[in-house]
Amino acid sequence: MITTLSCLHNSHVFMRIILMYRLLYQFQSVAGGILVDVSCGSGLFSRKFASSGAYSSVIALDFSENMLRQCYDYIKQEETPMNTNLALVRADILRLPFASCSIDAIHAGAAIHCWPSPSNAIAEISRVLKPGGVFVATTFLSTPTNSGLFSIDALKPLRQIVGPVNSSYNFFIEGELEDLCRSCGLVNYSSKVQRSFIMFSRQKP
Ligand SMILES: C[S@@+](CC[C@H](N)C(=O)[O-])C[C@H]1O[C@@H](n2cnc3c(N)ncnc32)[C@H](O)[C@@H]1O
């Protein structure tokens, strides 16, 4: 039992390391710039971005004061000091407190499905990104188990009218995510899908 749990833990840690390498790779064209980790939660990725030393500043941003407090506590516990400036900011994804065209990189880890209005949020992300700036996000795709009846192809148009199927989460199919980004003026879509988990990146032209 203990061996099984330890294997599960190790594979989880391994997956996170792979994910982090992929993220750093996606952001390599904006290395040295300002990175905002929106909806950072407890700052798992913000802390890794900061300690990578690849960015001039890392901003961990979340709407929830509790999550930011957890993030702050984890930062204090870190054994290795952060190589870059790491700032914590409380803000709504729909009203980012940054000037237009001022940010080089935005990461949204496992967050889009939690946002109240993903299309307005991505428009806001597009506003603050500099030309050439990169947006990388991970989320869970719509599946029959998380989207109920509206995951059936013939009923999907109804989802646009009725709104999210349950009150708290918005799950999309890959084409919808691509369309959302395109309609906000972001280009160069690329993605990697593993089961229902997707990582995609987009750039501001
Ligand atoms: C599943 S957590 C993701 C945490 C983190 N990115 C990670 O990968 O560990 C989703 C986060 O979205 C945040 N969130 C939800 N609505 C938000 C909003 N309107 N603006 C900013 N953050 C929001 C929540 O507070 C929560 O911390």
C-alpha cells in the first residue's frame, strides 16, 4: 500500500516536472520579460517560474485572498531563495491592473474552467499582452462526465444559449478554446492534449 502511494506520488511529481519544462519551453521567446501567473492559487507554478530565474519579474495573481495567503506562506517556506522578483497581486481576471501592451507572458494553470466569463477574460489577457507576448494555459476539456447532455454534438449549440451546465465550471472542447483566442486577436495556436487535459499557447501579433 505504502509502495503504491509512493509510486503515485512520484508519478505525480514527475508529471509536474514535465509540465514545468513544457511551460518554460513555450515561454522561451519571452524569457527575460515580465510573467504574470493569473489565477495562481497557492502559487505552485508562480514559485517555479520565479525560481527558474528566466524572468525579470513574476507576478502571482489571484482573486482569492485565501489562495494568495497560502501562496505567501509557501514562499516563506521555500528552501531556495527566489532568483527573481515575485509579487503577489489580488485582482479579478476580468479587470487586470496592468496597462495595455505591458506584459510579456501570461500563464493560466488549470483556471479557465473556473472563470466566470472566459471570453472576456481572454480579451483582457490579450489587452495587457505586449505585441509578441505569449499566453499559455492549461485546462480540462469538456467530456460527457463533466458536461452532461451538452457534450452531445447535436446539443452543443444550446450550451451557448443556456450557459455553463453546472453553476461553477465552464468546460470547452478544443475548437471552442481555439475560437475564443482567435476572436480576441491572438494567433499561432498550438496545443498538446492528454486525455481531457489540454495545454495550449497563443501569441499577440
Ligand atoms: C484550480 S485553481 C488553479 C490554481 C493554480 N493555477 C494551479 O495550477 O495550481 C483556480 C484558481 O482560479 C482562481 N479564480 C477564480 N475566479 C477568478 C477570477 N475571477 N479572477 C482571478 N482568479 C480567479 C481561484 O481563486 C483559484 O485559485
